Amino acid sequence: MIDKLKEAVREHLEELELVIGYGEGYDPLHATPIFVRRPEEVDRLLWNPLCVYNLATYLYGLKGKKVGVVVKGCDSRSVLQLLNEGLISREEVFLFGLPCSGVLDLRKLAERVDVGRVEEVSWQEGKILVRTREKEETIPLEEVLQDRCLSCPYPTPLIYDVLLGDPLPPKGENEALLRQVKELEELTPPERLRYWKEELERCIRCYACRNACPLCVCQDWCAAEARDPHWISMRDGVKEKWMWQVLHALHLAGRCTGCGECERACPMGIPLLRIRMKINAELRELFDYEAGVKEGERPPLLTYQVSEPKIEEPKW
Amino acid sequence: MSGMEERERRIVGFLCNWCSYGGADTAGVARLQQPTDLRILRVPCSGRVNPLLVVKAFLEGADGVLVSGCHPGDCHYVEGNYYARRRLELLKRFLPFMGIEPGRFEYTWVSSSEGQRWQKVATEFVEEIHRLGPFAGWEDEG
Amino acid sequence: MLEASQDPRIKLLTYAELEEVKGYVGNFEVKIRKKARLIDETRCTGCGLCIERCPTFTSSEWDLGLGQRKAVYKPFPQAIPNVPVIDSEVCGHFTTGLCSVCEKICPVGAVDWNQRDEVIEERFGALVVATGFELFDPSLYGEYGAGRIKDVITGLHFERMVNPSGPTGGHLVRPSDFTEPRRVVFIQCVGSRDAERGVPYCSGICCMYTAKQVILLKEHIPEAEAVVFYMDIRAPAKGYEEFIRRAQEEYGAIYIRGRVGRIYEEDGKLIVQGTDTLSGQALELEADLVVLATGVVAPQEGDRIGQLLALARDDYGFFTELHPKLAPVETMSSGIYLAGCCQGPKDIPASVAQGSAAAGKVMALFSKDELESDPQVAQVKDLRCIGCFKCRDVCPYGAIEEKETPWKKMVARVVETVCGGCGLCTATCPTGAIQLQNFTDNQLLGEVESLCLGWRRESAA
């Protein structure tokens, strides 16, 4: 697939200002987003389970330029959602679609190998080979893929200009992520609050979750950092952190495509994705809605129906 | 306020100016008894209520929050309460996941002539909050 | 209509449709498409020679298919302006490329085959929507046989027949064999007051026009018998009840309270099966003609107009008034008014009253140089707006536009005169850039905070 990608990029590079793809990262366990502008740079492109990043996150900032971007299935949903909201225009993006069988969860891998000392990483059919100074480990990919990949409903990009691989069948309907939500729902609400207070205590309000999210286009104008309106103070308390996460999740309601970049980017390892998945699950039930799946669909909280079959009358 | 009675709970109500606020007013004019621990904040429309306002109320110490607007179809601004219905239903299902017990946040529709209905809504909601007790989630946070 | 067309202060644009509307009260920028009638209005004298000589016939829409018209035609004799139009779908000049009779016969050379649609752009201070109504399609009641049985017609067919300039020259006849009917059955509430198969509301005009048609029938054919099947009689206005009584007492119409279950043909007659609920009996009547009082429905064009003007409509397509009791001719959009059936079924006096009311509102609007409005409007802080326009998409009034800032960013802008002050935008805006004045986020947050601060002090005491 990587050869087909390089060929396609070479073919279209002229009509594009730049192509955003994946290249080698700072160590063998990391890929990194790269911006290809000249033909000589095309060979830097790579494609493997280290390509975790959602490159759609750059698109809003590059408005006004015609850019190419490499998208996995999940990333293509972000692009579709950005298009549905009119935040980017279709003529300005050229999508190189790559069907994907899953990307790595470094935290899971860190439980098996010393990720600080990796010298080489290579791939075999369904396996990852990690060589540190001390040893060499071969681990089945299924054991170290991100949870969201285990039951990925959309491995094949939903929107693309060129598709550079054979379409892949869905692995499931997000069961792995919904299980995370269910686990929490088995606790009582006070237990749940305690859980969140424990997890969110670690939040440092770095806003990496916000910056990694493709749909978070407010960035410097974010309501969480404003004084007018003053929703959250800068006080370093768990109340404020809880409020920040609730604010973030509610602002993304109906827009979040579950790409999980927020959780991956969080330096403190806070389980952010399940907050959004809970909202996504409710919106699925209430309005039969999934973000970034149907072209032209409006987010459910920005529209209404005169009669809502799934919303019950108030009890009084 | 006698120390022997149960302490008042802290309950915030966001009422839309045209229907629910009028309904509460009608209840008042008819001298219908209402619980005094439900404190009413007037908004032009239930659609004005950002779900985050409800969240903020809980963070500031509210034990319960009620939002009341015009019946769907009767919004003074035609559509405001249709959006409110969707957003507040989602909030209602989401808040328990983040640790706020179901029953502490409710939303309903009361028109300006429904004084008795307002009395019922307010009384029953406040009773439920008393039954749930104070929201102790943030006591240790200062 | 003649008066309106002759008044120098009124510009009547016929055979034209609304193409685009932008702007706001006092400053509507409107595009109107004047469709090509293929006849030069400035030359045509209305002599009608073209119509006489035109060799092509087609079914007449005005006569509801009961009669024919030519390819070049005037919709009805008193049509304004007195200039025909050429129907290019059936006209021989277009279908075979061979016919130019009208062009040759016209004494002033008014036929213009190359005429094109013209788009007129103009600014207006106010708009009045009076797009009227259409009638319910009775073929949805298969058991009545409308559309299938020739002698089952609607009230409007009846009107065309008794009209002296209509397809039968003013004679009331059975469409099947052109004989005079001896018994005519009128059925009220066809489509109206039927939540399941039709529309749930009462159309308000059918009881009265059915009684009128009964009277016309008896005046045309004194020996004929008129039977009316009704559910209730709605005759609320001045003289209305007395009119119904006249139809019953003076003209001998038989009013049966009950519904009709089925109509079928037998030996050239119509058999009407119904009930008489007051006596509790089932009935079977022979009739020569059945007239269905079909209900009032919103015109299909309403969808397009509604979207062009961003007007709200109810579940049945009627435009939504600002307040059903206190503002029946205004809409949520300042400067756009409603009149007549497009706002809801009503009869002629009520439509005329609404027309005058709308005109009055417009005059009140125009009598001022400046508009006063409520300060409870939303305002945008350009510096905080990211230009996502979620506010614009949810605004019930369509009060938000795009504007470019000096630093070349597209941001939202509130048209203060159109803003209704609901605050939906404020609750929707992700950055809090747009704020409803007097109910800003900070103000409401302040209220919540001080309420809770009061509690904390109380509990500390």
C-alpha cells in the first residue's frame, strides 16, 4: 500500500500546496506527521501501525490552501464531519484513503516492553517485533492495538479521492469502547464521581486533548480559557478540571467521531475517550446518529424534529 | 428558620420568561403553596439554557436543577424549546455518567396558565431532591 | 385586479416568480424572474386573433380538465394584463417546428419566439405573502371514485360549470353525458377533519360554499333535488347561519347528518351509500352527480417560498404567524407579513380583512424613518468569533449574516432589527462570542454564583 500511496502523492503533488502524511518519528516506536512539498520528500512517507495520528486535525488551520492528506477510516470521518459543518471546503482537500487494520496503543506496549530503550521495530504478518538492548519480543498485534481498533466499524475511509488499498470489512460496532462505558455504568453515581475525581486529579489543563482533536477549531478562543464568558477559572482544583472535561465533551456532542486522539495525546493517561463515547452512544440511541458518517448530515444538537420519538415526556 | 426543620436544599430553576415564569407567577397569584428552596432564574427561552449552566450550578453547590420552558410547539420564539429538548435530554442522560445522580437534574414544560401544574412540578421535584439529600460531591473541594 | 393594474403607484408583475430574497426589513434585495410569455406586452392589444386562429388544443387547467384551451391563451377572460401567453410545451412552433399562425395573423407583430425570461432585481422595504391555497386531492378517498368516476366532481368543478364563461357555458351538466342532473349529492368534509387520511383541521369555507352551490343548483335546475351529507355546519359570521337556513328552507335542500362510505356506478347512475346518524339508518341513494367539498390545503409552492423567505410553516404547510391572537398577519421575520389562506384556511371576508391588516402594518412600518427595537438583542464580539456560523444555522429569525472584519476574517453579524432576543445563538456558540444582551453568559453565571454564595453564607451562619 505504501508504494501505491507514494505513487499517488507523486502524481498529485503538483496541484497541491502540500501533502500531509506519516513519516519516521524520533524513535523506532513513533511515526510523525510530515508535510511533503517537493517530489524528493515523497519517499519519507511510510505506512504502518505506528501511524496513530489523525491528520485531519491540520485541515482547519490550512484553510485557503489546497492540501492533500492521508486518511485512515477514522480520520476520514473527521474530514466528513468538518465538511458537514462547513468548516473546510471539499475543493481544498485531496484525500489519499488508506484502509487500516488498526494502530498501536503505546501504553499497552509499555506493559510488555521497555519502550524507552527500543532499538528497532519491524512487522510480520499480524505481529510486531520489538528489539530493545536486552531482548527481542514478538507480540501479536491484536494484543497491543488501541481498544477502538479492536472493534472498528469503519476501517475503510468513507470519503476519499483515491483509495490506495482493498476495502476492509468492519471489525465490529465499537463494542470494545462501549464496554469501557458499561464498566463505568455498573458503578453507582457517587462511585463514578469518585472515579472521575481520581482520574481528573491528574489533569494539568494542558489542552493537548483539545489541540489534537480535529473538530476543536476554537483553539485560542476556547470557552475554557476565556474570561468573557467566564465558565472556568484557572484554579488548580479537581472541580475545575471536571468542568473542563464536561465542557469539552458537551461542545463535541454530535461532532466527536471517536478517533481517540484526545486520550492518546493526554500526557497524564486520563481515560477521556469513554466520556465522549457515552455521549456518542446516547446520541446514537436518541437520534440514530453517528458523526462523520453521512455526507450533509447536521449534528443533532443543531437541529430538531417537531416530534421526537425517542424522547419521553417529562414525568409530570 | 428553625433548626429542627429539615434544612432547605439548594435548588435552582431556570424558567423561560414567556411560559414557565408566567406559570409560576400564576401559581403565586392563586396563592398556591410552593417550596421556598427552589430559587428561580428567569431566562428568555429554554433554548437560552446552555447545558453548561446546569453543570455550573451543580459545581457552585446546587443540590438540584430544574429547567422549565414552553410546551414543544408553543415556544414564543417558535423553535427555542425544540433545541432545548434535545440538548437537555442529552444532558440528563450524561450527567449520571459523570457522577451526578439521576433525579437531580430535570427539565419540563409548563405554560403560563398552568399555575397548578407548576405547583405540582415544583413540589414534587423539591421532594425528590430532599429524598436524594444534599449533593456531597464537592464538599471536600472547597 | 383591474384597479390594481391601472393604479400608477402599483407595479403588477404577472407570470413571474420569486427567485431570491436577501436582506432584512426596510432593505430586502429581491430577484424576480419574469417568465417569457413569448408575446411582447408592449405591442399586444389583446385583440385575441391569435387565440382564435391557433390550431392547437389542449386541456384547460383553469377549467380543471372539463374544457380545452389553445396553445396561445389567456387563463380566463378577465385576466390581467389582457395579453395572452404561449404554452411552449404544446405549441406547434416548438413541437413540430412548422406552425406560425399566430405570428402571421397578429396585426401588430407582437409574437416574439426569442423572448427570454427576465430577472428583475429591486429593493423593497417590506414583503407581503399572500400565496393562497390549493384544494385537497379527493382521489385519496378511493371509495368516492373521484378521478375515476366522471360524475364525481369537486366544488371547484361545479363553480366552473355554472360560470357563464366556463366550459359548459354556464350549464350545470353531468360530465359523462352532458345531461342535466336530477339529483345532486353534496358531500362535505372531504379531506378536512380527518386526522388519518386527510388533514385534521376544518377548512372553514365548505359549509358555506356548499349551501351556495345548492342554491345555484336550484336556480339553474328548479326540479333538481339537492342532498347534502354533513358532519357539522360551521356558519359563524354575519348572516351565515341564516344563509344555510335559506338553502334548507327556501330552496328545499335535504341536509343529512352522516358520512358517505362508498360511491359506485350502476346503470349509468351513481349509488351513494351513507348513514343518517340522527335517525340511525344506513342509506342508499341514487344520484346523477356528486359534488365533493374538498378541503383547503397549503399550496405546494409554499415549500419554495418558505425557504426563500426563511418563513416557518406548521405541520400542514401554512405559514406561521407571529402570534395566533395578537399578531396574525406578522411573521417572526420583521418586515414580512402574511395575508389570506397562506396563513391558514379562511373565507373571503377574513382574507380581505387580513389583506387590509397587512397593508396597515406596512404603512405603519413605512411611516417611520428609523425603527425602534428592543435592546434585548444578541451582539457578536468580532475578536472572539471563529466564523463557524452555528449561530446563524439555529437562529429562528434568520437574523445573522456574514461579515468580513478588517483582518479578513468572516465573522457573524446580528441584524438587530430582526433579532428576536431568544438567546439560542448564545447557548449554541462554542466560544461565547455572540451574547444575548441582558442575558449574557456572565450575567447568568453571576446569578447562579450569587444564589449559591447566599446559600453558603446561610449554611455557615
